[in-house]
Amino acid sequence: MFERIQVMLMKEFLELWRDPWAMFRLIVPLLIQMVVFGYAATFTVHHVSTAVLDLDNTQASRSLISHFAATGRFDIVAIAHRQRTITRDIDNGSVVVGIVIHSGFGQDLADGQTAPLQVIVDGTNSNTALIALGYVSQIVSLFEADRATTAFPSAAMPAVPSVRVALIDQPWFNEGLDDQWFFIPGVIGTITLLQVVSLTAFAIVREREVGTLEQIMVSPISRAEFILGKTVPFFLIGLGDVTLVSVFGVLWFGVPFIGNPLVMLLGASLFLLAALGLGLLLSTLSRTQQQAFALNFFLINPLTILSGFAFPIAAMPHWLQWLTLINPLRYFLIIIRAVFLKGVGVEVLWPDLLALTLLATVLLGLSVLRFRKSLD
């Protein structure tokens, strides 16, 4: 039995070795996707095109405008002279944010009164709009703090209460709140799932399409040996992919890896077994490579969206949250992010490892039964 499985493994690896294009597809597109997703997948917004209407034209209003320009978050591309100019610029898409400082702004501040600031945001892209509004709040807070320091220097500070309450931010595990530290581990899981499921589904369908599947099945090799011979190489390739893109993410993007590599290996192995089960299941449902491609596209997109890769699962409707429980990518993203950034071990991640074990067992079991039936 082991000799026949070894022959199948040698056959698969020889096919890859003799096909330089296949070796290219296994490595280069993976790294290209890593770079593209690593830089593109981010919630950080820079250089938001901004129009300013300063109806006050005082030192205070100009100081506020300079605070916006100095951050690098907002690019002041237009100085408007009337309200309808900002409305027109937002309508035609030339600016995303409009800042209106009404007359009396500086006088209100000098009198110790509330000085309103009008901010108009293009809400077409709600994500960008919400982030931009958050930046506005931070800049206004900084402006108020600078103005208070200027108005009340330390030598002339008025008496303050004996008890003061101050909010101090102290992020854990990602002190700089770098988006890439969150997204890069997610990209590793996503592109690994895509690679392994596609390889498994297409390889078996290709055997059926070119007619070699029937030749193999009339040979002494059993169906279980054939399935092992077809899936084990892709499992090893998947482990190689995880290792490659993880090292690339650490070295290229500077994402820290502070966890135990063995915990990472355990989580990746269970995840790859579940991915192999999905790929094998797709192969039983497809008669041609075109069908396999369509089913692969239909499956991977929902798995990515429902994994917590970019959209928090807690923000989804409850019925969708229940649906994510059968998504292996969900659990692997929890494991890989926790190992990368938190350094936690099996004692914390055991529920996710157990869920992956159950999913891998069910998916592989169903896929093998379905595959054996499709060969009859």
C-alpha cells in the first residue's frame, strides 16, 4: 500500500517539477498577491482631498486650517469663497471633505464660548467618510489642546482641581495601530485557502477531463490510495505556501511573529486539511475545469467575506454570524493573528483548533465518500 502511495506522490511531484510554469504559478502569483493585498488592504486614509471655506479669516481660523494641512491626512486642494462652491466640488467628486469656518469663530473662542465647525463629507464611500470624520475629531482636539497651552502657559496656569480625570490610550499587541499588522496574517490565510482549494479541485478534474483518471482506476491502486496520493502533495504545498508568505510578511512588511511556530504549524495543518476537503468536494461536483473554476469562485468569495478578514463578525446579522461557524477560514484567522501578534498558545486557542479539527474531519469524510461515489 505504502509503495503505491509513494508512486502516486512521486508522480505528482514529477509533474510539478517537469512543468516550470506550474512551479511559477505556485510561487510568484502568491508573492504578488501578498504585496498587492498587503499594501491595498488597509483602513488608513491619507491625502483626503479637502475644500476649505474660511468666512472668519482670523488667526484662530487660519491656525485650525494649518492643523489640518500639517497632518498629511487632508490635502487642501481648494479654497472656496462661497458655500455652493464646496457643494459643487463634492458633487463632481473633486473633493471628499468640505470644512466651513463661519464668521465669529475666533471671537467665540476668545469669549470662551462654543465655536461651531461645519464639516461636509461625501458619504458615497461610508468607510472613508467615517475614518475622515474620526481624523477631524482628532485634529480639532489637538487644536484645542495647542490653543489651551498657548492661552495658559505653565507659569500662569489657573488653579486646577485636586482630582483630574484623563484618558490615556494604551493599545496592546499593536502599539502603533498599524493596519498591516492586522491584515497581513489575514492575507496569509486567504491566499492559502484559495491556492489549496484551487489546486485540489483542478488537479483531480483535469485527470478526469483528459481521461487519465480511468486509466489510474483500472490499475492496482485503490481509491483510498489514489485520494491520498492526490491530496498529500497539496497538503505539503500548502504548508510550504504558509511558510513562504509568513516569512515574506515578516521580512517585507515587518509584521512581528512572537508566538510558537509549533502552534502555528498545528493550526495551519488543521486548516489545510479542511481546505483539502473543500477542494476534493468541489472536484466531485465538477466535470470540467470550467465548472471547477465557477464553483471555486462561488465558494471562496463568501468564505473570505464571512471570515472576519476585513469585516468584523460581531457587526454581521445574527443569522450570518451562525453561518460563519462552518467557515474554517474564520478559525484560522483567529489562530494566525493570535500567534503572530499575541504569542498565545494552545491553552487559549484550543476552541478554535478543536473547531478546525471537527470541520476538517467532516469535510474530508464527506468529500471522500462523495468522491468514491462519483467514481462508481
